Amino acid sequence: MTTADVTTVGLIASLLLVAVAITLSASQRLGLERDIIWATVRSLVQLLFVGAILAFVIDPEQPLILSWGWVIAMVAFAGVVVRRRTPEIPALLPLGLLAIGAAAGVTLVVVFGLGVFPLEGRTLVPLAGMMIGNSMNATVLAARRVVDEFREHRAEVEARLALGQSSSQASRRHLRSALRTALTPQIETTKAVGLVFLPGAMTGLILAGVDPIEAVRVQAAIMYLILGSVATTATVMTLGVGKRLFTTDHRLIDLPRPAERS
């Protein structure tokens, strides 16, 4: 057995910490016990299912087109998630697909075009997954922040429109604020990596017995790629949402608060 092996007994032992979380929820009367149990069971089933499929998809004997198909499916699913989390924005699905697809495309071209990693199923799928996952979170955050900015400063935006400014001019300051908010978490994560926490890729490589310096190089490359993909996605989403919240004659559409939605 290598240091990276986790036996069934080890997996079951790790559930002791889940039991601690359930106990704390019960003792503090948080009412989260069922949610914790459901999240634990669901995550295990999902991971086993995905792991079984990936074992086939990234097999070196299988054609690379299967891995590319998996990447496209991840982009599509991420776009649907973005649409579901921000339902008040019209025609968001195409924009979400564009933003996440652009981020994935740019980063994968850099990764494999410049030879940072070899183009194989075992590198394509995990790297694309990390880029798309982080980009999806940034996309949702950017979209929500744009909506909140316009909702909170509606009077100011409409005053600028009344003074003759175009929708792009009236919204520029608020879009800039929303984009800054969307990018800040990833920037802070990048600054704190290695000091505050050890990220997953680096930790996994070290557990697998890889030299720590080599693990650092891999992790650094991944962190920079994620930062670039998040910046790309958040920018495309922020600018796109800013346009979708105005009518063709430069009027800000109605933005009901969550409690007001039917």
C-alpha cells in the first residue's frame, strides 16, 4: 500500500468527523442533521459514479474525443447552474455558456498549446474541471453582484439615464464594482496559498509521494490558470449581464428582490 491509498476502513473512519458535525448540529439545535447526512451520502454516490465513468473516459486506450466530450458536458452543466442561480436575468444561459466556454478555451489553449501539461485524458479532464468549477463560481458571483448593484443603486442609474447618459455610461461604475467583488475571492486565495492552506492538487501529489518542489510547480501553474480563467469568466459575465439588464431604449428592467418573486 502506498501513502496515497485509502482503504474502505479508512473511508469509514473519516465519517467520524461527519458524526461530530451531526452531533454539534443536534446539540446546538441547528436542525442541519438531515442535510449533513444527505450531503454526505449524495457526495459519495456522485463521486463513485463519476469515478467509474472517468476510469473509462480517461483510459489511455480510449480516444481523446471522449475526454473532450466530458469537458463540453461540464461547460453545459455549469451554464445551466448559472442560469438557475440567477433567474431574474433574461437570456442568461447563452451568456453563461459563452463566459465559461471562453475561460475554459483560453486556459486549455495556454496549458496544452504551450506544453505546460501533455494533452492526455488524465490531464485534460481534471484541469478543465478545476477551471470550469472555479469559473462557474465566479460567474454566479459576478451575475448576482451586478444585479445587487443595480438594485441598490437604481435611483442613481436612472438619474444618469435621465441626464442623457447611455446605459453603458450609467452602469460603468457599478459594473466595475461588481467585477472587483467577483475577482477578489480568487485573488485573496492566490495570495494565501501555501501560507494559510495547502491546495488540493499540491496536497494530493505530496500524498502520492511526489517531491514537494515538483508538487509546488504543478500547483503554481494550476493556480495561475485558475486566476486567469476566473478573470476571463467574470469579465465576460459582468459586461454581458450589464447589457441584459437594460432595454434597447436604455431603460433599466425591473429587478424584484428574491422575496418578491412568484
